[in-house]
Amino acid sequence: MYRRRLHRIFSDWLLRKTGSLSLARKIPITIGLGLSFTIILCNYTDVNAIVVAIMCAAFFGKGFGALGWTVVADTAPKEAIGLTGGLFNAAGSIGGVITPVAIGYIIEGTGSFHGALLYVGLHVIGGVISYWMLVGQIKRFEISKPHLDPVGAEFALAKNSDRN
């Protein structure tokens, strides 16, 4: 709960400091996902207290970087915010179905959680790369009004009047 408040405070501070909505959203997401990536370190220790500490950092990072809905609200066209949110949820649900199945197969095939933790950690790195390489500038999409070419409209009107 506090981690989500913390990322909002941090993100808003970055927005005021830099004036860049893209940086204010991407930097906290990157920090959060970077902390989530630490889950891979669990593969390299057998000390339960260290595993718990690593998991705490990873799950804190997951919450801290959870700006997905904020980015949706920042980028969705005002006329289609519900549709955009629905598509965002659908995409997240697909991951929520595929990940447990994939992890189940990994554990069944290897008999260990090492591959499963690696699978999750590598997806986190893929997410960071995607945010910086694919997402581009974070700004609201505008739905443009249909534009009729006056020449084309005259032609269509003339064609319809010939039928009458």
C-alpha cells in the first residue's frame, strides 16, 4: 500500500522537477522493475532470510513500478478511456494466464524454481527495454475528426443527385 503511494509521490515530484511526463512515468517504472529483477538472486542463495529479503525487495519494486494505469490515463484519448482501459486489462489477463502455465511447465521439466525465477526476471528486463525502446513519448493520443475532402464530397453529392 505504501509503495504505491511512494511511487505516486516520486512520479509527481519528477514531473514537477523535469516537466517531462515521459521521464516522470518511465523512471519509477524502471526503478520498480529493476528491483523486481532482483528475484533472480534467489537462485544463488540457500539462506532463507536472504531469500525473504530479496523477495521483499522484488515485490516492493513490483508495487513501486506499478504505473501502468497511470500511463493508460495519461495516454488514452478522452473519448475512449474506457475502451483503452479494457484493452489494457485484457492484455494483463493474457499474461496472468500464460505465466503460471509456463512456470508450471518449467518446474515440471526441471524440478526446480530456478528456471521459473529466471523466466520472471528476464520478462522484467524485457519490460524495461520495451518501455525505453518501444513506448516513446508519453502523451495523450488525440482522436482526429473525420476530414472530408471538398472535391470528394462534391463528387459524392453529384453522384447521388444523378440517381434521383
